[in-house]
Amino acid sequence: MNSGKAAAPARTIALCFLIIIFVGAVLLTLPVSHNPGAVVRPLDALFTATSAACVTGLVVTDTAETFSVFGRCVIMLLIQFGGLGAATIGIGVTLLAGQRMRLYHRDILQESWNIGSLANRRTIFKTVLLITFCAEGVGVLLSFPVFLRYFPPLEALGTSLFHAVSSFNNAGFDLMGGNMNGFVGLGDDVGLSLVTAALIVTGGIGYLVVLDLLAYRKRRRLALQTKIVLSMTAALISVGALLLWLVEDISPLEAFFQSVSARTAGFSTVNMAAFSNAGLMVMCLLMFIGASPASTGGGIKTATAFTALLAAWSSATNRRREVFRRRIDDADVSKAFVVILMAGVVIILAVFALCILEPEQDFIRLLFEVISAFATVGLTAGLTPELGDGARIILILVMYIGRLGPITVATVWFFKPTSVVSYTTEHITIG
């Protein structure tokens, strides 16, 4: 297989995201996208479009106070495109036009959803769209009574739709206003917290897991990935909530919500800027792991973290690398460590650049912002609106790389076919 053909799906995805981002940025610079008196610089429009298309949620201007109804619709569509994947949307249009899904389109779907193989692609693709719109529809119905307490009926309906799309796609954008404070101060609103958390988890566990759960009644068994994803999701939310409750002066409900939101969603019912270093470190770890494969979220993914931890534990204890009566493939273990390493390199380089550009800022808060951007979370320790243009460009690049995935980005630029020549194996000392 030559390098051009192998890298083509990744390049298509990368190009589609770039097109979506720049079209969105142009639309957000138009006067019709702004509220009266609001001023949006081209770089701020680009930052917002990137954050929306990459389902991140970091903002440099308050969404509700800056953008008009048209601008909000543009942001919502960017979130929807970004959650499903720009290339996936393009294939959907092809199918709706009655054309056949070709092998190249199938390769794009596999690359976009970060999976090795995909049977019955056409049926699964349609089911994914059905899951997305049904989940968002239910989210609108459940959110409407909640937002009706804060807005007039028509505005509450529009806010519910925006919130459902943003929550399911783990985007973190909100229309609450209040100088970018979002849901801060609403931590005791049980309805808002639970509805939002349910949408975040549904979108974050991944389409393939949802499909597997829907088929459980017929098959009476779950795939290994489903078991790993559900176990890791429950463990991360539980442990994260407990740690946050212990190190921060917040309620159990607020700790639970922040633990869920750190899984790449980006909503916050508490002020992140007031968190201690310990609390920020807990959030950094949760954000870095992020959501699950083939989901609307980012991060290195739950399955990646689980695989790496299992491999490390097996090596340290000299036990077989088995879980749920299954053995994880060696290639998957290698890929997991490569993903973690490449993610670490991107984060380290970005933090180093921000340390140079913003020397007056605290290191832990710079690290927090970069991980939030890379994992497409959108939580902020209060720094993003204060950053200079150079730092904002760095975060734009980090959000783009984080949404595509470091391996996809590397494939676009560095992919080469496997050489037929191999050399003699020799052991070296490790550890």
C-alpha cells in the first residue's frame, strides 16, 4: 500500500475540519452574527469557530452577550458538525443523495471514528445519526423545564436546543450569559446538573458502545470495548468526584457534575479559577483521559488509558494481559502507548510556548488551559480571555490537533509505507 492512499482518509478529515472552521470563522465575523454594540475581531471569530468545530468550549467572548441568534445558530451547527465529524457529515449527504458508499468513504468513517474495522457501515451510519438526533431531542424536552425557570418560553426553547446539542457533543458552550460565568452559581440546581450530565455521558461513551448496549437484549452479551468503557467511565466519575469533594469546598452534587464535565464537556457550576492546585491536578488528569473512542469527546480516551494501565500492571506483576476473560492485542497496547506519548509531547510543547508568551501566568493554570484545549474540554481556570494573540493561536492549533487526534495528524504529514527490509533484533536495558 503506498503512503498516499493510506494517508488519504486522514488528510480528508483534516481538510474537512479546516474548511468547516474557516467557513464558520467568516460567518462569525459578519455583523449579522453579533449583538448590537458587540465587536468580534477576526482572530476571536477564528478562535470561537475552532472551539465549536472541535467541540471544545473555550471562549474569549461571552457567547450569549456577543452573538446574535444567527451567530448562535452558526456555533450550534459547528458543534454538530464537529461532534459527528465533518467528513462523516459529508458522507451522510452523499448517502441522502442516493449514491453508494464507496470503499474510500468507508475508510474515512473508520478513521473518523478511530476504529480498526466496521461491518454494515451504511446501517451503522444511519443508526448513529438516529442516536444523535434522538438523544438531542430528548435533551431538549428535559432541558426545557429547567431553562424555563431562567428565560421566557421562546428563549428557553432555543436555549434548550443549543444546550442539548452542546451537551451531547461534549462542547461546553452555553447561553447563560453573565460575563462567561456560565453555570457558576447553579451547582444546587439538581435538574440542570443531572440532565446535562446524562447528555454528556451518553455522547462521551461512544456510538459503538451505545449500539452494543441497544443490541444487548438480542445478543445477551457485551463487547470487550463496551465493558472497558463502562468500567472506566464509572471509575473515573466516582473517583474524580470523591477527590474533588475532598480537596475543594464544594457540594457532592457539584463534585459529581465537575467530574462528569471534565470528561471533555467543559461546563462548570463552580469557579475553576478558585480551585486549589490539588483540585486543578485532579481535573487535569480527568481531562487528559477524556471520553471514549468513537464518541463526541476528546482526550486520549478511556480505552487507551485502560489498556496502558493494564499493560503496565501486567508487566510489573509478571501476569498475563487479560481482562474480562479476553486478551488485548499487542498492536493495541503499542498504539495506546504511542497515543499517550504523542499527546504528552503536544501538551509539553504547547505549555512551553505559553510559558514563553505568558511568563506572568502560573504554570499549573497554563497546563490546565492546554490540557483543556487538547482534550477538547473547554474548562478554564480564568486565563483564556486574558491570553494574548500569540497564546490564542497556540490554543487554536492545540484544539485542532486534539480533535483530530495526534496519530491522525502524524499520519497526514509523516506516514510512510512499512519497509520490506528489517534488521536483527537486539535487547536493550529498560528501566
